[in-house]
Amino acid sequence: MKKRSLSALTRRLKRARALVRVYYRIWRGFEFFLAQRFGIATREDRVFALLIPVTGVIAGYCGVGIGFLIRKMGQFFNFLASLSTLNFPIYTELAIGGLVIATLYFFIGKVNGKGISLLIESIFLRKGIVPSGITFKNIVYSIVTVSAGGSVGKEGPMISFGGFVSSYLGWKLGLSYRKLQILLACGAASGLAAAYNIPVGSALFTMEVILGNFALHFLGPVVVSSVISTLIARAYKRETPIYFAPDYHLSSGWELLFFIILGAFAAMAGYFFNFSVRYGRRTLVKIIPYQPLRSVGYFLMLGLLGFWIPEILGGGFQETFILVRGEESDIARLSLLFIAKVIAVVLTLAGGGVGGMFTPSLFIGAVIGTLFGLVLELLFPGIISSSGVYSVVGMAGILSASMYAPLSAVIILFEFTGNYNLILALMITSVSAAFFTKVIGFKPFYLQLLEEKGVNLNWRFEEIALAGVKAKDLVREDRSVVKATSFLKEVVDRFISYHRRRIFVVDEDGNLIGEILLQDIKKFLADNINIAVVIAYDIMHPRCECVHLNDTLDKVVELFARIPYENVPVVDSNRKFVGVITKRDLMALYVQEVLDRPAMLATILSPGENNKNYLELPEGTVLEVVEPPPTFFGKSLATLDIGRRWGIRILFIKRISSGKIKNVLPSGRTIIQEGDELIVVGPPKAIEQLKMLNQNGLQKQ
């Protein structure tokens, strides 16, 4: 019986091994197919390709979930308001919302209210990583604010959550920061698509506003994620456009002239809206500095305003739909709506509320467009289109002006209405609004927040990429530096030893005080002067352009453009000399950051030293940390022969011994142990093959 059971177990093990081999071959074949057809050759590429649709799925369901939570919480606030003895449910509901926001301050702290600006900042200054603490605080505050009837949009928490989740998943799975940036954009686009059923518009909005780039390798993943998110959202709510207006058309081609003028009015309205929100909020915050008291007070004021003009609360979809249908003709009331909506947004934000500015912008655009259309009807009766047409086009104009997004505005309003007949009017008004916005010179709220962080979206993409890196990240030690008291012979030796065209001079405290040029040395030696008594201070130039450690690399590029040298000095805040940045290092970084090619620079930090040196790797070579597969354990490096099999070199081995991490220099006799980490250098494909080894043995070449 024992022999039979052992033989049966052996047969089962053999079958299991055979099945594992079959599955492994199938998987390897599938990987080869992905690499051959789609260029997905590495593990990182496969994870990235998988996360694109996963991001759409997660953002879609999260968007649906957040929308459901907002509705249920709104019903709960309404129920609490109905229990009040006051006969003003809107007022009571907002008062409860203000109390909840004031209470949140004591449990999770205050928030900065950043939405789009935080995502853009994460892309360009945080390497695609969205801070979790700030994001979740903003989401919680947003849900409460929108549920209580605050005058902001529901898209805020959906965009923030989508961007955070996609970035977090990519970071946890070890993706590079460039792929994290793309995933973040995918999540943001998916959140906006789930909120408003606009897959194409959300993708373009993300590309135009958040990424600032329409490169194909960005556009494809963003579109895929937003389409998947929209399909999921449509499964739980209506598929029709939000402001369905299929019958609208232009009365005459001459009417396009009026839309140019509407673009100018939209630019001025956008300026007024952004200026009021930014400075009105600051003023109200200064009046009541303590946030809990400010939340209660300003939400009570918002409730009073909403009691008299309820259309200004929340997203204002019902009133916007009425305007789009052309069913509003009271010019005085529309003017009051415009002013009241701006005040409502300011009160909401000053009271500690958080939410999207996309929806309020659309409401204000619809009001401005309708006002403009009604005035034209009075001036030119019977020859222009319905005021509803101008309402739709006005939304595109205000979105273009307030968000710096003319292309996205056209597509979004087309998806909102489902009417292609208005495409010319949308294009003319959006471009006109963007042009007059530039003429006026105002900047959106999120753009001003970014410029305070040193990011200017008016730059080209490569300038933004370099602005995200500081001089301290690329500075290297300069051993050619001399002191001011050094004799001329030492200065000459430095020029000969380091092949420099100039060297830098420091004082006794290490502060940069000047530079010596090679031509100065030649000229000085040509004069018949006793060089034995000459010191560096005698021949140096006291003025020397430099950069500081916290300066961004775009400033370094500007300095290189003004000087004919191969390096620039870097100093700290006290002007102490730290090192230099070379053109070679800067160009290598440019290739990595802008051209998206593998970098050829590796940072070498010696033990016990605070300075960094840079080792330039051969093209097509990377430096990585690899965990050896179990088949390596207990074997020597000579037996494994990794260098001949894969063309990989092991620089050293990180090993835990007696609770401490030791760096072991490898030799042929070195035995690989469990828990070791190999620091290797070699071709990316070969290193990826080494990572994919399984427990069945070494891969045959």
C-alpha cells in the first residue's frame, strides 16, 4: 500500500511539473507575442499595459460609488433638515453641512482645497506620485460639501480619487515615474468621464490642462481608460448627453461674428469669476481666521442666499438645462443669477468647502451666453438663433477662458449636447475666448497656485520637465577648485590635471569668490613677472555667475545659454561652493526626462562621503537591484556563470549578516545566499530575463 501510494504521489508530481512547464511555455509564448506585436517586452511594460484598463474600471466604479454616496448623504442631510422646527429646509441643510465641515477640522485637520493643481503638481514636481493624506482629506470634504448643497461640482472628488488610485497602484508595482505620470492622467480622465459621460472630452481635457501634451504615447492610454470608465458609468445611469439639444443650428453664417464677440464677453466673465474666487476667498478668510467658526458662519450665509435664489446651490443642473432649452428670458434675473453664483462659490470655498470648479464655470457660461443671446434678440429680432444656442456656446467660452482649454471646451460641449451643427460656433467662441484671455492677461486659479510652486504651464513640455528637477539633484563634486591663497604653480597644475578652461576660486570658508580662465594664465605667463609670489586671488575674476542648490534646471539651461563653458558652479544659500553641473550631465537628463529614453547616468555615493559622483553607463545598459531566484541559492558565481550566460556583471551583493546590511564584493567563490540582493549592470532585456527565472532551473539560451 505504501509503495502504491508513493508511486501515485510521484506520478501526480510529474503531471504537476509537466502542467507547470506547459503553462510556463504558454506564458512565455504570450510574452513573446506581446513583445513582437506591441513592443511590450519587459515586466514594467506588461504591468503598465494592464493598469491602463484597470484604472478605467476602478475609476468608473469609484465614480459611481462617490456619486451614490453624495446622493445618499444629501438625502440624510435633507432628512435632518426636515426634523428641524425651522421652515427653511435649504437653510437648515447648509447649516448642518457647515457644522459637519467644522467637525471634520477637529478630526482630520484643514485642507488646502487643491484639485487639478495638486494633480499637475504631482506630475511635474512629485514624479507622478499623488500625496495620499491631502487627497483623502480633499475627497472627504468634497463629498460633504456637495452633499450639503455647496456651490461646487461633484467632479472634484472623482478626478482626485481617480488620479490618486492609478498613481498609487503604479507606484506600488514599481513603475517608472514617466509611466506614473501617464497613469495619473488616465485616472483623472476616467474620474471626469465617469462624472459627466464625456469620454473624449475628458481625455482631451486631461491632456490639455493636466498634462499639457498631446503626444501619442500619452493620448492612447488616457483615451482607453476614459472610455472604459464611461462604459461602467453608463451601466448605472442614462447614456444620453446631459444637455441634449439635437435641434439647434445657426440661422446664418454671419452669426459667427456674434460668437467672436461672445468669446470676448466670456473672457471678461472668466476673469471676473477667477478674480472674485481667489481674492474674495482670501478676504473672507482674513475676516474669520478660525476655520470651524468660518465654516458655520459662511455656510449659514450661503443658506440664506440659497433660500432666496435656490438655483445657485449645488451644480445648478436644472437651471442650466432650462437655459439650454431657451426657456429663460428675464435679463434682470439672469444678471442677478450671475452675481449670486459667484458669491455662492466664494462663500462655499471660504467656509472650508472643497469641490470642482468645472461645474460652476459651466453654469456661469450658460448664464452669460443666455444674456448675450437675449440682448441680440432685442437688437436684431428674428435673424439670430435661439438664446439656448448662445447658452451652449457660452459654456464653451467660459470653460475655454477659465481653464485655458479651448480644444477641450469644444469637444466637451459637443458631447454635452450631441449636436454637431453647433461645432463651428463652439470653435469660434472657444478660440476667441482663449485669445482675449491672453490679451487680458488673467490666469486661472489653479495656474496661479502652480506658479507659486515654480511651475509655469505657459512653458513648453520640455521646460516643465526640467523645472521639476533641482540643481542639487544633478550637482557633482569639483576637485579642481582652488583657494584664493593658492600659488600660481598650483593653479597651473589644476588646469593641466583636469583639462579645464576655467577653475573656481573659494575663500578660506569655502565660499565662491571668483573664477580663473585659461587665457588669463597664458597671458600672465607671457609677462615677465615673478610667478613665485603670485596667488590665485591676484589673477581671478571676482564676478562669477552661479546657481543655487534649490534652483530648477530650467534656470541652469538659461545660464548655459549665456556662457561659453562646459560647467556652472553651484552654491548653497550662504554662497558656499558645493560643486558643478556639467553640460554632459544636463544633456543626459534631458534625454531621460524629455525624450523618454533610458538614462546613461548612475549616481555613485561612496561610504562616509557626502558628495556624489556620476558614472556614465554605456548606451543600452542599466543599473538595477535584482533578487536572485531560489535556484541560485547555495551556488557559487563561478558555477552560475552569469556573465557569460546573460552578459550581466555583478557589481556587489547586499547581504544581511548579524542583523546588519553588508556589501560583499563578488568573486568566483562567492556563494549566493537566501535574502541576498544583486546589484547588477547590463542590457535591460537580459536583466529582465534574469528576474523571470523560475524554480525549475536556469533558462536555456
